[in-house]
Amino acid sequence: MTLPIAIAPSILSADWTRLAEQIAEAEAAGVDWISLDVMDGNFVPPITFGAQMASAVRRLTSLPIEAHLMVEHPEDQIGDFIEAGVNCVTIHVETTRHPHRLLQQISEAGVDAGVTLNPGTPLSEIEPVVSICDRIQIMSVNPGWGGQRFIPESLGRIRQARAMLDGCGRERTPVAVDGGVNESTIASIVEAGANWLVAGSAIYNDREPVADAVARLRRALRNG
Ligand code: DX5
């Protein structure tokens, strides 16, 4: 089944001194989602922002918003992000002993429930929750920073995640990829089975305007 390709800029690499403008530029460029990289300084070394940023971004755009929780104890954060108005909460399987319960809780709130895992975590860890998630997100870098190189072994993991979803009748559930998505990796990422692409530094950088950066990604997709 060919699923539509969604591009979700991560504001991690945006210019935060003019965030409203940067989000508006992405929206005008035709992106599909806005992705928020929430980091707590524990699960990953950097600290970014909490649910208040999600509330602010909610007021800045009508695009759906994803909160990628790179935090320990996500159970303490999920409610605030849902209240802030995000449309998807993605949790790391490494951060909770109760991924099944947390994903159920997110879904019961009417929000997409995403599960993600670090490059070093076997996909078998998410097997028990594949049938209740609304996206599997493959981390194709070690989380915490933008601008890192795509880990090539991620392509096999993307294929595996696609097969896991198809195997339980969830052919329309996206496989997302986060980390190192750019014009030189995007075609092989989609070819491997991903259709929901987080891109930070490929969209927000000092080389070109956001519109040109998004067009570059779309062109790279078309040219395969
Ligand atoms: C974890 C973050 C980054 C970010 C994407 O580190 O989740 O992966 O969203 O950053 P780029 O697209 O610059 O690799």
C-alpha cells in the first residue's frame, strides 16, 4: 500500500528568536506536521522545552503537532502535552515499564499514540504494542541533537517496522523516521518503507530559506 508522505519539521533547529515566523514559513512551504523535540536532560543530555512550548506552538499554527518525548517518566508529562493541544505524543519504549498502558492512555484522550526507540534498542521491544500504536518512529540517530548523520542500519529497521505493522493489519499506520533526514537520505528512507519524516537541520539552516529547503526535500523524493 502506498501511503502519503508527511514531512514534519522539527523546531529543534529553528531560530527560536523568531519561532512564529519560522513555523509560518514551514506552513507556507506545505509541510504536514510540526514536530517538537522534548528533552529533559536525563534521558538525553540536552534540555529543550516542556508543554508550555507546545501550548505556544499550538497558538502559532493550525498544523497538527507531534510531541516527541525524550524524557524519563513520560507518564508525568503526557497529560500536559495533551492539554496543550498536541495531536500526537510519541514515547520512547526505553523510558517506561508500561508502554502499553501509556499508549492506551494517549489514544483514549483522542491523540495519536506513537512509539519510538533508540538505534540500539531491538525492535522486539515494541512488538507487544505494535497493534495499539498510531506510528512507529525509527530513530535514525542517537537522540539529543540535530544535524547528526543518518545511521545506515536504520534502513533495515524501517523495513522491519513496516513489516511488523503490516503483519498485524495496520497497513495504514505510518512508519516515521527521525534523524538525518535530508536530500541525500530521504529517497532511500521512503523506499525502505517510511512515510512520516521528521527533518530538523535539513529544513531549518542558514544555507537557504525554509521554502527552498522543503522544496529540495520534495524534489529529492520525486527524483528518487
Ligand atoms: C533527536 C531529535 C533530532 C531532530 C531531527 O536528536 O529528534 O533527530 O528531530 O534532527 P535532524 O533532522 O537535524 O537530524
